[in-house]
Amino acid sequence: MIAVTAQATIRPEARDEALRQAAIVAAASQNESGCLSYRICADVEDPNSFFAFEEWESDDALNAHFAQEHTKAFLAYLAGVLNGEIVTRRYTIESVESL
């Protein structure tokens, strides 16, 4: 399994539209083949900071996700409203255990 985390801070005036765009990309991504989970959440300490947490079955599924039009559109939108850089991390998970 592949997990991806991302953090982005957007300009305050873009928050409402960013939430709308995040809901669109999340709904579309959750329906992609190989997507195990896809969530975007606002930070409770900074309402203009958002976190994404994604789980994918494989590298192929993740690569296909980045080729989707909804993903490209969301990333293009973010580029215009970011207040800083997107910090992204990718993890390869060998096994999953519920706690």
C-alpha cells in the first residue's frame, strides 16, 4: 500500500472556494480504481491550512490518480491560491495493523 500526506496553506480569501474544490477532488478521487481512502481536512489551529491523507493500493494506482483531469484541475487551482509550498510525503507500507 502507498500512503501520501500533503499539507498546504492557502490565502484566507480563497478558503471557501478551496473547500469547494477540495470536496470535488476528494469525491472524484475516492471513486478511482485503487483508491483505499482519500481525505482532505482543515487544521483546527489554522483554518487556512489543509491536510490530505491518501491510501492507494499500488504505485500504478497513485500514478493513474495524478493523470486524472480532476487531480490536474485541483493542483492548478491550488497553485493560484497557495500561501507557501505544498509539503508532500509518500510512504510505502508493508503491513497494516489495527490498534
